[in-house]
Amino acid sequence: MTERSTLAGLTDALLSEEGERRRIVAIAGSPGSGKSTTAESLKERLNARRPGVADILPMDGYHLDDLVLNARGHRPRKGAPHTFDLDGFRAMLERLRADDGREVAVPVFDRAIEIARAGARIIAPDVRIILAEGNYLLLDEPGWRDLGALFDLTIMIEASEDVLIERLTQRWLGYDYTPDALVEKLEGNDLPNMRLVLSNSRPADIAIRSDGAA
């Protein structure tokens, strides 16, 4: 059964359970839910109390490159589940769980140029809590559901659909889209991805709201 929590409560819980074994915490949520912001905030809270204990593995680092997406005709749906290197992401989770005493270089998506940068973040050997964050970490579909065996704790960042739509709309307002182009952008990709996460994600261990609702 999913429990409700807060960042403060989650920080306390994660640090109280810290041991020698490295743990992987999945932070999932719809586009616009604030999962990346939540992951960064949780990392800061954890490291403020125990320096170097936590770091982040962003799923967005496993976007397929535009060269691949264009060749497959998938570029307009960039960000949908089939536009990620799921096997590569799983392999990285397995490598991090192996906890073999070596640093691990992970890719990070650069939104300014829409490209994933290889080796853009180094996860140190002494990191004990990996915060894996991404839209589809709890997706109940083939391949994605298999990731569950690699997570020690799962968290869903929740917000109402109205709030999500408003946030996603605001995300694109600075790009000089015409009203029709903006609607096409949202309805053609962002909102289908949002609705997929809302309708077809497995229950998380913990839920945190990002819209201020109870």
C-alpha cells in the first residue's frame, strides 16, 4: 500500500536505514510533476546531513539520439517510452547495484541542445543512495516493469492533471509557438506521455505531492 510522505520525512527515513549496502531509490512521475526538482532537493537534503551519501541517475540521459529517432520516424514523439535506450538504462542500474568500489560515469541530458552527454556525471564509489529519476520507472509495460527488481524503494511524485497541463504549457511558452503549434506540441506528445504515466504506472511505495494538495 502506498504511503504519503514529504521530503523531510523521506530524508529521515532514508538516512535512518543507511547501511553498507548501496540502495537505489526510484523517483517517478508524469512530465511536469516536478520529479527532477524533487530528486535534486532530496539529494541536497541527504548530502547536507551526510556529505556525499547520495547522487542522481537521470533516466533522461538515455534518450535515443535525434539521428536514430529521425531515421525511425520517432522524433516527434521524443520523450515517449519507445524513444529511450531502456536496455542501456537497465544495464547502468545493474552496474550501480554491483557497487564494486569504482566510480561510475553516467550520461546526462542537455536540454539546451536536446542531446544526452555521455559521462557527464561521476557517481563516486562511496555514494550509498542512488536517486534514479524518470517518467517511466513504474510503467506497467514489458521491459519497464522489469526495472522494479532493481529498486529498493519507489516514489511517485503526484500532481493534479490540471496542474500538470498548466506546467507543461508554461514550459513551451517561451519558444514563440503559435497557439495552434503549441496545442499540437502538447497534444501530440507531452499530454499523451503524461496520461500514460497517470493511467499505467504501478503503485509506488511512497507518494509525494508537488502541487500543494493534501
